[in-house]
Amino acid sequence: MPAMTRTSPTTALLVLLIAACSRPESGSLQGYAEGEYVRVAAPYAGRLEKLDAQRGTTVTKNAPLFVLEQENEAAGRREAEERLKTAQARHANLLTGRRAPELDAIGAEEDQARVAQKLSEAQLQRQEKLFAAGFIGREMLDQARTAAERDRQRVRQASAQLQTARLPARPEEIHAAERDVAAAKAALAQADWRLGQKTVASPVAGLVQDTLYVAGEWVPAGSPVVSLLPPQNIKLRFFLPEDKLGSVKTGQEVSVSCDGCGAPISARISFIATGPEYTPPVIYSKESRAKLVYLVEARPAPNDAPRLHPGQPVDVVLK
């Protein structure tokens, strides 16, 4: 993940602070250019397989920067995909009821029960006639009636089983299967995200300031691999004497010049420090206040920013 960092050359800062206290006669203020770098890292560790970024080149947004080995993440994605297929198949099975061969078997049992019912009912009719003629007793008639009723109940049972087999599962089971499918989809999305984090693209357009690893090296999780400097992240820092603090405000335009920059660069003040950068080790007095300087930051116009380089000394004139 990209993180914003900035560099501040300590030696240059001390020299500029001392120079600022002397107030140049030309009316310009001493300062320097500074860059806020975007350091691009992956959230997972891995061996650096491919480094597309080259120091000193300019990349566009979403341009490929580097690739880490991803065998483990790819295997995790395949596992999540198979789990999703299993959950979807289980859900579909609950919606369709039993298979055709199972339905045929239950239907055959129903047919057998109906045949047995016809036979028992025919036997009951014969026994009733024999009983009416006095050839058999009440006991045999009761047995025939019981057999007929038993076979009728078997037909009802077989018919109910066949209807149940054609129905889908209970709503509770279907809902549980739907939740399993949703969970499997979420797991697959996570696996896709982990796999995607091993192939890192540029979050911004800018200059490749530095590459911190070479192909084949092991990169710890969260360790920056490429350092980018977008043009809009270049700013100017200069120091304002205490007696001029009231004459500047945020948004005010300044003119900046430097060695080799050509025409002056226009910039606007974006920040004014509320406290002094340098204070003498004495109690404040009218004389000591002249030594106080305040940090001021300004942003150059986007078209002029590439003309500046971090650490480069500049002269700033207030407008």
C-alpha cells in the first residue's frame, strides 16, 4: 500500500536557517525544494519476481511496478473457487428434489401397493359373500377387512413419499445453503484480493525516484519496493523573519528562482508555521526577535514543479 513520506536534508536546513537569520540585502528569502514521496509496498511478503519500474523514468497511473511470487495465493484462490462450486451444487440439489431414478423407484413401490390393495379388496368382497352365506366365521371376515385397510394405507404412504420426493428441500435448509454460497463467494473475493496484491501498479503518475529491491530478493510484508515522486508532491520551504510574519498569508503568491531553473517559478503559500524554527538562548527582546524565523511552505504551479528537484536551494521573493 502506498504511504506518504518526505525527506528533509538536515545539513541544508541548518545552513538555510543560519542564512535566513542574516537577511540578504536583495530582499529574497532562502529556501529549498522538498519532495513528498509515495512509497509503494505490498501488504504481503514474497520474493520479488519482476520489477517493471526503473529509476529515473516516469510512470503513469496504474502502470505496472512490480510482481511478487504468488503461488500460495493462487492455490488459495483455486481452493476458494472449488468450495464455491461445491456450495452452489448443494444449493441446486436442494432446489430440484430427488433424482429421476429415485423417483422411479418410489413410483414402483406405489404401483406395488396399488396392486396389493386391489387384491386385498377383492378378497374382502369374497369373504363378505361367504360370511353372508354362513360359510365362514366373523374372524376370517375381520382378517380380510384388516388386510384391505392395511393395503389402502400403504398406497397412501407410497403416494405421499412420491410427492415429497418431487418437492425441494425445506425452506430452512435452502436458506442455509444460500448462506453457504454467499460465504463461499466472499471467501473467493478475499482470495482474489490477496492474489491481486502480489501484482502492484502505480497509484499515481510520477517519477520513479528509487527502487529499493532487486528481482530475486525477499520482500517483507509492507516494505516499500518503489519510491515515486508525483509532480504535485514537490513543494518549497523557506524561512520568514519574525518582523515579516504579518505580511504573508495562505494563498499568497511568491516568485521562486534557482540555479538552472530559467525563468522565475510562480508558487502559492500553502502553510505558515505557528511557532519559530530558531530561537536564541536568551529572553525575548527587541533585538533577539530579529533572529526568529518561521517556516513557510509554498506549492509551485503543476507545470513548473518538474523544474525543481528535492534538496535544491531556491530564492523566494514575496509578492
